[in-house]
Amino acid sequence: MVHGGDMDPIGLTMQKKAAELERLAEVLITGEQLRLRLHEGKVIKDRRHHLRTYPNCFVAKELIDWLLEHKEASDRDTAIKIMQKLLDQSIVHHVCDEHREFKDMKLFYRFRKDDGTFPLDSEAKVFMRGQRIYEKLLNTENNLLQTREEEGTSFERTLVASEFIDWLLQEGEMATREETEQLGRRLLEHGIIQHVTNKHHFTDGPLLFQFRMNFRRRRRLIELLHERGRSIPESHDSPFCLRKQNSDGSNTSFLSVSPTKELKLMIGVRRSSMSSSCGSSGYYSSSPTLSSSPPVLCNPKSVLKRVVSPEELQTPGGPFIKKTFTIVGDAVGWGFVVRGNKPCHIQAVDPGGPAGAAGMKVCQFVVSVNGLNVLCHDYRTVSNLILTGPRTIVMEVMEEV
């Protein structure tokens, strides 16, 4: 690693390590989210057996029932595999450590974080530190996260490395500037933050960095059983797809909503991680597909009748009106597709999804996402902004009257 001013690109070895660490982080975060949900639902509680009280535990059979009821697993075998994954990663364990397999029986298990036996190795400590810093950064008043330019390109929600170090010192995260820079490096090596173009390591200076990991995104437990597949190559004239999931978890498809005759029936591609890009589909989903069927790619014509520039949209007295939507994503996603470049437009809307319920329509132009102006960005930037943001998004659009 270079410590001077001119930084070399991050090597493949570091990227591979970061990917492996990120997979570990996803397991840790998913397990913690499940633990909190089970506490909230009173599934975890003190239980007695043979005159002995076992605090903060759950019954395996009851938990599997809960997973099925909340559609986190399609059947009991899948639920067992999910919990076995958490057991193998030392996130849960049998209260007496007598069973190394998760069994669909009236056995008591407990999250190690509830009894203080969670193995805090160096990797887990970094993720927990990163999550605490991420939450503190979002919950305190500061101007650290802003839209900024680097190498002529604008990036959303960026941190200036030197300002980030100043803030960490102010918050008492580290005692010295050198130690704080080393903390930034560990966060990058563990896939928690990244340079905006992934060309530089973390160093105390003017370079821009972004949080790569969204700790707040609700992970679906089924994601633990799926390795990330290769993404579909991106192109400006992107393939596009829509997907809707039945309540029973089975697959179905629906027609893209288009005023033209180019209606296409498509099977969707799901994206399961913040760090995996929305790809060329532009479909925003927070859950992986349960189907092993390959995606059907197609490239329908744009729904736009003519090209519109950002300047035309912002011309006073022009033929466009602004609308604002607050869209709360469900277990499948937000239910719309963006396409295009400077500005993006709504290519398709799931009539039964959250966006459709909020009033979104095709041919609307995307002006801003969560208060950030995106008129001069392409669909990849808009996709990434939505995927790395909160489940509730506020979007401004322009619609021709």
C-alpha cells in the first residue's frame, strides 16, 4: 500500500479480500437484524426447563414456525439451512452447546450476543465499529455527506477524507490523526467505505469516499443461502425487466406499463445487496430471487416520444409540472424502472407496487432523490443512490402537461 500523495489502484488481492469480508459482514448484519426482530416479537425470552431458567433464548421449532409465518423461508428445510448458516458462523448456539446442528425440535438456542459469548475477532470488531460510526454519522447534525466532484464527475453522499478524520477525532473515535487514518484504511479494506472511483486507498487528504455498505438495509434471511452471481453487463441502452412476487413466494410476471405497443412480458432479475449494482435492469429490489431460472433479457424501446434536456425541464412557464412522491419499499422493492441519461425517466411502473400506489407514471423525468438533484446523472447513479439509501425514498419528478 502506498502512503504518499499519489496512490496506486487497489490491487485485485485487496478487492478479493474486501469481497470476502463483505460477505462475512452481510451474515453478521443479517443475524443482528434477526435478533432484534425476535426480541421485538417476544420470540426470545427467558424459559424454564427441568427447574432451570435459560435467559434470552428461543425454541428452535417455534423459530422455524416464525420464519415460515413471516415468509423468510419457503419451507422448514430452508429455514433449517438458514439457521444452520448462523450457527456455523457462531452467531447462534445451543444453550448448552450440545448440538452443532440446528434441529427442528423443542431445543433451546440463543444468540451469542445475548449471552456475551460472541467471538469478537478483529474482523467482527471492524464491522461493529463501522456500523456504530455509520449510525452516528447519520444521526448527528453535520455537513459531512454531500454531493461533490472529483476528476470532473459528480458523486452523491461523499465524505472528504480529511474532514472525516477531523470528525472522528472530534467524536473521540481515535486519539491521534495517524490512528484515525489507519481506522479509515481498515474500514476500506473491510468493504465498509470506498473511494468514489475505487482507485485510491484511504489517506488523509482531499480525496472523496462513500459508505459502500448500507447497514440499515433490511436483509432477507434467504440471502444467506445465495452466493452473489455475476452481474449482467451494463450498457446505456439497458436491458430492462420487472418482477413481482406472489405472497406465497412463487414467481410471477407482469406487463411493463407502457403507452406504446412495445409491451413485453419479462422475468425479473433481483439484486440482493447494496454493493451489487442495480445492474442494467434498473429494477430496485431488496430481496433475492427464489427461482433458479435464468433472467430473460430484452431491450424494449424507450417510452419517451422525444428527447428532453434538463434545461427544458427547468424553463419557467414550460409545459412541465413538478410532482413529489414518498415511496415506501416493500419486501420486493419499490416497483419501478428508470432508464436514460441526463435526465433519467420512468420507463415502467408495477401497477400493484409501492411506486404505482404513490402515483408514479411512465414518461416522468426524475428530478431528485431524497433531496439530491439528479437531473444531470444517468440511471446507474440514480439506481445506486436508491439502493444505498433508506427504504423510504422521496422523489421529485417532472411530468408533461
